[in-house]
Amino acid sequence: MRKVLTNLLRDESGATAIEYGLIAALISVVIIVAITAVGTQLSTTFNTISGKLQTANGN
């Protein structure tokens, strides 16, 4: 029984999996933030272009 507990405490494969999971989560958050920022900028650009086109057409 003592040998099983010692082996269990020395096993680090679970810790490695958790670390990879945290890294993947962090990368996902960074991607989501970047896409949101780009989406906001694109929306502003399209609204500006739309406003200028409406002004040019006399609407």
C-alpha cells in the first residue's frame, strides 16, 4: 500500500495535462480578445464607409 501511495505522489502526468489545459485556455482567451478587437474596428470602418456613401448619394 505504501508503494502505491509513493508512486501516486511521484506521478506528474496529471499535472502536465493540467498545465497544457491552462496554456490552451490562455491561448483561447487571447484569440477571443483579438478577434473581438478586430471585429469592433471592422464595424467602425464599415459604419464610416456607409455614412460617407449615404452622404455622397444625398440620403
